[in-house]
Amino acid sequence: MKRAAVAVFSLVVMLVATTVQADPYGTAGCGLGSMIFGDEKGIVQIFAATTNGSSGTQTFGITTGTSNCADSGGGTDSAKAFIETNREAFSKDVARGQGETITNLSALAGCADPRAVGSTLQSSFEAIFPQGDSADTEVSRAVIDTLKAHPELACGLLG
Amino acid sequence: MSGYMWPVRLTLLAAVWLTAVPAHAHGPGLAGPDPSASYTNRLIERAQRLGLHEAGQWQRLLHYRRSKYSAGVESENDGAAFFLSRRGKRDPRAELAATLRAFFSPLTKAQRRANAERGKGVPHPICRFPARFAWLSQQLGFDAARLPVTGCPGFVDFLREVDPGGVTLVFSSYYLNNPASAFGHTLLRFRKASAMVAGDRRDLLDYAVDFSADVDTGNALLYAIKGLFGMFPGTVKRMPFYYKVREYGDYETRDIWEYELNLTPRQVFMLLAHIWEVGRTFFRYFYIDENCSYRILMFLEAANPELDLVEHLGEAVLPADTVKAVMRNPGLVKAIHYRPSLRTQFKHAIAGMDDDDLDHVELLAEDAGHPLPATWSDRHRSQVLDAAADLFDVRNVKDLIKKRDGQAAEHKRELLRRRAALGLKSPPPDVPAPVEERPDGGHGSKRAGLGGGGREGLRGFGTLDFRLAMHDLADPSTGYPELAQLEFLPTRLRVWPSSNRIQLTLDDFAVVRIVSLTSIDRFDQSISWKVETGVRTFERMGCDRCLAGYGRGGGGLARAFMGRALVLFATLDLSLQAGPDLTGVADSPLRAGAGPFLGARLRLDPNLVVLLVGEWLWYPKQPDESQWGAEATLRWSFARDLAVSVEAAARPFGLDAELMLLSYF
């Protein structure tokens, strides 16, 4: 009975919920759009969120090395994945010269001083984000190149 | 890499794992001595004599619960690979014996290959079930020389990656503006030992472990049905925590609360080892009870037999119940952290600004090229540009993430380019945690009440109240969003005593009732809305006194004052009723009306709330064409989870007043 009642509830929520357009996200890389919201369609996405279902996260298994995008162990690949997924927050932190994403990226890249990383990235803003529509993978490559181009940052995990 | 991380790693790995699988068995990855059947049999005998299969830890590691359909127990795990005995799902004793046998069975070729390929394929049972192994080894004192494996490279890689130093229970808040996020969500975050030792906050790089349904349909109806009846497999997933921060904190703008648990290294290890065990199997996922929140608590219990978490839960499990259950174990939570959502960060950023600054923030969000006054300092410009970027994100986050090539991306990039060109650093945001919203402080999610009252000039009645979940605008506000109401199955019955019999009527039953108020300000013009549907006893509504189904929805505006202590709201409602005894449109049993609804909520104290609402509805060309009503509620929570409620309702046919005692649980 309880479950039947919930079925009715679900229908009601369905009626009031607005449809979210899920445009296919074509860019390669570990962007948030493709990794989490990629395959879900409007209404089901809302349901998925209500009830903690997921259809875009099959890439995240429990075992080792399930996805390059799920690696936070340190080094170039995990730094790139981090930049691509965190792009929206990261771009603001770069503009501000500091922030949580810069501290975390510094740890991934093995850089000595997150403050120095923040200053360097801030002054390289236009090189990292040449355009609003730059692909995630272009942005992450530009960040890695910038960090490597500054040996004084000593980002030792970038190889 | 910091050299400090090794001591912690070694403590954890060495103490619990490396010593459990001793290195002195011969040869790397080769079979040990032939398993002597008599040794295994002796172990099984001892285990049975000790009653290990009835021990709490065994029962929990295997997820045995009293069976709903037969005598005995049944495991909630639904993957065949989780059991080593064919009878394992229902027979803890057979499963324990089969586990011991499997642990001492020689390594097969396939298992050796799985070891060599580190994590691919199906490894030896010792490596598939490290938590069972660690516990049984501790209970029975395995003879190390007889173990068939010398190590589990796949599992050890997994341990190294996660690098577990501590565990945090993460709760992402309710957010009614997205009906989706209404009830919240819980997951686990494993804090990296290396970061803990270095004293760094690198939370984004920690691994989150999430339990969720694997959805295989795009059809919403099918989705609902399959979810309710457990037709989706639920599996655990592991991902860097930053995915969850971006998804919940930014994309859905929900605040996140984190409860750092006080676990020993052994308990942390057992939890992660257990997650590894269930990682390749599945549990059928039921939205209502066996859901993400329930399963996360079960994992915690499996690792810590002395914890009682699930016992504190009722049949339906809401994410907020999980944090309350954790808080009921004294000493289990050692710290609580708060991570503000994008919206909260923006509100904090503009908190100290004057009107002129706010004007510029708004103009920048409209036009990225909007010039700032030449007299402003760079610091001043940076503050306004930072706030404008936050506002732009709040308004456009979905477009930004999904449409990289859109106008929004270009606009944001230009704002940030101007900000970066200023060069100075913004101070790190320091948003104070809104302690009054902390979910563990909220009243119980279910409610039951008892009371009585009378109708002006008529007899008295008794009232019974029940609600499965969760909160209404008059309930004590601590731990819940101030401007939201989400009720699931609220029910009120009235008992009418008279000289010769007692009559029971259904006053009101709603399947769901949602009110989502958003205070209008210059940056947020979201509408407020409400929706409800159910069955109610109607009077003078095209019938004298009859039961009819109803649906009602409305949209409008709300405005909060005095730090949200006072909220005024107005909506335009559409109301539908249908019932066999109703007379409505063209003499049909269907009625439709519309009209304004006004409300005021005054919070005198988190535990003392006054709610006033009034409505007028017009049912054109139907009997009882014009309907009005006014209701007043005063609710005082005089003790935790207890409240008295004084409620009065005025309608054309008279005045009802009642007094209720409400209990939250």
C-alpha cells in the first residue's frame, strides 16, 4: 500500500517537475556534462536526482582504474581530469588568483606552493581560456603547459 | 610526494592487511601448501562451536536480515557472486563454512592471472572478501603457512588509491526549488591519509563512495514503477569527491553538511574492505526503504558491529534520518563541516555591499562589458566582478555545463578575463555555517498527533494526525529549510462522539503537499509555488458533506523580512475536485475553481511559529459558487520532538477550533 501510494506521489512530482533539456555533450575529456549528466533525458534526470538513481555514472565502478576520469592519485592525467570536471569553479578561481580548486590542483600536480600557482594561472588567464567555447581538453592542456613552463613552481608530479 | 604519508599508510595496511596475509608463505603469487581438508574441517568445527555464524559481525558483513517472507534470515544482497555457498543467501552457517573452505582452496590458474593483472578478472576468495577474511582470521587465528595466497594486488592497489585515513558522512541538503532534490542525499567520503598527515585540506581529491540505482530506462513511468518495486539494481560507485561537490553544490545549488566520523584505523579499513566486497555485486534498490541512505548505514554497521544505526530508523528512510542515527551514537561524530552551495556563496559575497555596488553586480550579469566607475580601486572592482561571476553562475550553471559553445560561456569568460586582469587575489570566502539549518537538529521526519476541538454551536470532536514525512511551515524550523513545506501522506481523522455511537471521518488526506517559497529580491525573481493532491471531506461544495478527491496548485510570489522571521506570500490557485457526491460543472461530479491565496508566517522563535492563511475561490457556474476560508495556526515546540498546536479555521458554515499534541519521531 505504501509503495502504491508512493507511485501516485511519483506521478504527481512528474507532473510538476519542469523538463530539463539534456543536450548531448560531445566534447571529449572528463567534463561534468558528459560524465554525470550526459545520457539522462529531462524528466528522468529529475527522478534520478529525487531518488538517487543514476544513469550517467556507470563509468564509476568500485575497482581500480575503472576510468581515467575517476583518478585523483596525482600526476598529469589526474590533473587534467580534475581541471575538466571542475572547469566552472576552476575558471573563477584562476581569475581570482586563489581558491579550493587551485589548492587541490597543486596537490595533484605536486607543486610546491599553491599561492604561487594561483598567481601564475591568474596572469595566464587569457592563454588558458582563449575563448568561452574552448574545449575542456584544450583548457586542461593549456593549464598543464603553463605549470610546466614555470619551473619555479616545481610541479613535480607532471613528469 | 610527501614522505609523511608512509607511516599512516603502513600503520593501516601493515596492521590490518599485510600481517593478515603473511609474506612468509612461499613464492610470489604461487599456491601455498596443499590445503589439508582436516585443517579446514577443524576450523569449521571451531567456528560452529563458537557460533560465529550468529555473531553480529558475520550477520552484518553478509547483510542478513530477518526474512520478510519466511522464518529465518535472508541476505539483502542480490548478487550471486556475493555468496560462496549456494544456500548462502538464506543460510549464514553454510555460508561461513563455504567461506572457510574457499579461503583455503588452492589458487586456480584464472585467479593467478587475475592477481597478475591487478584487479581484472575474479581473484581468489581471500582477495574478493578481505573484510570477511580479516574478521574470521582474527576470530579463528588462521595458520598463516596454510594460506594459499601471499597477497592481493588488486585490493592493495585499491587501498593505495583511496588511501583511507578517515570517513565522513556527507549529506547534501534539501532543495525544494528543484523538486528533485527534495529529500536530500547521503554518501561517504574517505579522507586521504596523506592529506590528513600533511594537514592539508584537499577534500576534493578524496574518494566518495555512493550507493545508487543503475537506471536503464528513459521512460519516466517505467522509472517510477521499477524504482518503487526494487527492479533497478543498486550498486556502489567510487569517484573523486569533486564530482559530488560540482553536482550538488554547483549544479543543484544545495548546501552540503559533512559529519566526520570517529573511527579507528581498523574500522576504516573494515569499512573500505567491505565496500570492496559489495562493489562487484548489487542490492535491489527500493526508493522508500532500502535506498541509498539505508545502505550507507548498513555498510557502516557491517564495519563496526558495536554501532547501532539502522535500529534508529523506521520503515521509510530519509537521508536526514541517517545523520540523526549517526548523531545518536555518542562520540561517533568528531566534527561537522559545512560546504556552502553556489547560491549561498553568492549571498555571502554580496552581504556587505551597498545599493550602488549591487546595481553594478546586476549590470555585469546582464552585460559583461558594463564599465565600472573610474574612481573605484582595483580591490573594489574585484569584489564586484567576483560577485557578478557568482551571480552569473547561479543563473546559468546548467547552460554553462551543458552548452559549452553558448552565449553564457562567452559572457562568463569575459567577466573573468576582466577580473584576472586586475591581478590581485580575492580573499578566500569564509561562509559561516548556518547552525540552525543543520539537518541532525531537525525534528523527527514522521509525525503523529492527538487532539480535539469543536465546531461553533455544534458538538466537539477528537482529532488524530499522522504524517509519514516530513515538514510543514508551522513545524519547528530548526534543521529544515525555512521557506519550504514537503509533506508526504499527511492524514487527519476526526472522531465524532455522540450518544449511541462514535463516528470516524476522514478530514483530510494528501498524497503529497509541497509549498516552495522563494523570497523575491533583486537577484532572485523565482516564483513561489505549491501543489497538493489527496482526498478531503468537503462541506457546502456542491454537496453538504462529502468525501472527494482534490488536486490543487498555484504560483505566486513571496517576500521575507527580518532575516526570514516574517514571510508574506500570495499565490493564484487552481483547484479541482471530483467525487461521486459532488455537483459541479454542468451538473457533473467535477468541480473547477480558481482564486487568490494569501499567507503570512511569523517565526517568533525556531520553536514558536504562527501561520495565517486566507483564500477565496470562485467556482463559476457551479453550486456554492464562491468559497472562502481563513486558517490560523500557532505551534509551540516545548520539548524536542513534541509540540502543541492551536488551530482555527473559519469558513462560511462556521468556525472550527482545535488543540493538538504533536509528536515527531
